[in-house]
Amino acid sequence: MEEKKPAPFRFRALDWHRGLAVLVMIECHALVLLDPALDHHPLRLWLNGINGLVAPSFIFAAGFSLAMVMARAAVDPAGRRERAFRSLVRICEVLLVANLLKWQLWPVQKDPSWWLRVDILSCIAYSLLVLWAFVFAGGNRPRAISAAMAVLGVLVFAASPWTETVTGGGPLRHFVNNRTASPFPFLPWAGYAFLGAALGGLMSIPGKGLALTVRGLFAMFALGTAVAWGGPVLSKIYPWDVWFLTNAGERIWRVAAIALVLVGVEQFGARKGFAMRNPATWVLEFYGTQSLSVFYFHIMLLCGWTFTIPFDGFLWIRTVGNLHHKCGWGAFWGVTLGIIATTGVLVRAWDVVDTRLPWKKKKKAKPKPAA
């Protein structure tokens, strides 16, 4: 009996999760506008706690999405190859944008070693390359893929504290800790992508995906809670410093809790029969599904654009750079909302070009021969 191909539908709760992460990320980066005198303001301290969930959610959603779409396509050999190629192109786009931002914002011309430092987009790209290889090799075995990704995620978090003291290793040292000023080294941040991939693989299982994913989220919540509250035990295993592992545990259970709430909201809306197409969900889905473009444009709006021009070298266009460290709360929220809105306009304009890029055009299906 031929196996049925799972229905091609989006997991809207994932889009909402990523959309929330993207919007909060813009607010987090916009804190550069805030007057330093407000650094210890209660609202700023509260925002710091919320902003700490942005990167884990962003990386988690990326791993979830890649594993889900590739595992779904694996039931059809032709669809599997096409999806694998499109996913690989997407990963290359992430890496391209990551290096473009390094060239525009980091002193890579003066010190080429800055190219090796791992920012969040580079971390996502490297993590997705590993995921891509595992998921492609796994083929139509979503349970095996999920098990492998879960084990790999746990191993990454367990090994990360042991690499905090590493200072040698040549170029690889940029991937194991932040002593080289890599903001998001592969260890431990890739662990969130692998945990996301473990759940994304489960989500691809026809008929059972949602139930298994919810169970997986509860397991992730329980594991994160155990790690967050296991300080005394972990201190015996990692006697010098367990900050990374403990911090990861605290973030893991919170990311899982947010995902569970959003899944519940989506299922409640589906069962009650209303379409859930309201302005709030539209905004979340728009920013969530265009996260790479949103990332680039909002960074450029905050920091300014650098262009190469003939003869004169570089052209620097400032945007809100003159407002850095000068805004009170009112101006901060006003400028932040303006950046969110302007980013949306730029993303919509770029989408017209993006869909016409040669590698984005979908191949026309060949007509089947008559019987």
C-alpha cells in the first residue's frame, strides 16, 4: 500500500512564535537608543528578562521549520530532492546576509579575523547546515531524525560548560565560547536549533504530528525545569562554572512554555471555528515568515547603511544613529514603533524583488502523459 503524502500546511503557532521573537528582537536592539541613565530603571530590567528569550526562540524556530518541511517532503523522492535544494539555498542566503552585515558593521577590512566571529545569523546558518545533513540522510524516518536531534541537542548543552575555558584551537575557538567576542558561539546556541529540529521532525508525521509535538514540548519544558533547578547537582559535575548550562535550562523551559501557549491558542481558535485572521496574527505571521529580511532591514535602520561607490570608497547613510543613547521612554517607544513599521514597508518592497530571483523561481510542473 502506497504511503500517503502529508498535507502541506503551515504550523501557524510556529509562525507566531517566530513573529513574537522578531518583534521583541527589534525592541531589544532598539535599546541602544535609550539614555544610559535609564539602565537600572525597573522597566529596563524587566525588558532584559524578556529579551533574553529572543535568541533561543529565533534559533529554536529555525531548526523546527527546517526539520518539519524537509521531513514532510521526504515521502516523495522528487519532492525530497527539490525541498533539500531549496532549504540549502535558504541556508546560503542566511550565511550571505550574516557576512554582509559583518562587512557593513564590523571592522573586517582592518582585522580579517572578525569574519570568523559567530553572530546569531552565522550560528543559525552553521546549525542549519548540520541539521540539513542529518535530516537529508534520515530520509523518510522522522522518528529517527527527532531522536538523533534530541540527543545532539542534549550533548551540545552538556558539553558547553567544558568548553568555556578553551583559549586555543585556532579558528575553531570562535565556535566554542565567547572569549573571542563571538556573540553566539555554536556551543551552546546550536542546541536550541537541534531541540527545535527534534520537535519539527515529530510534527511532520502524518496524523500524529501535533500530538507528538505537544508531548515533546512538555518533555522539553520538564527537562528545562529540571536543569534550571538542578544547580547543586550540576555544580558537582561542572565545579568551575555552570552559568551556560543553568542559563540554557532557564531559557529552555520558557521557550517551551511560550510554544505550548501558542499551540493552545491556535488549536482553540481552530476548534471554535473562527479563522484567526485578525490584525494581531497577521502581523505576527508577516514578520515571522519574513524574519531574515526583517533582521537585515531593522539593523540597517538602527545602524545605517554602508555602500561601496566608485573612486570615493564608501558611502555611509545614517538613519537614527544620532539618537543613540539619547532617548527617554516616550521617544524610545515612538522610534521603535517607527522602525517596526518602516521595516515592514521595506520587507514588502524587497519581497517583490526576492520572489523574482533566479534561484527562487519555481519550476513548472511537467504535464503528465495521457493514459
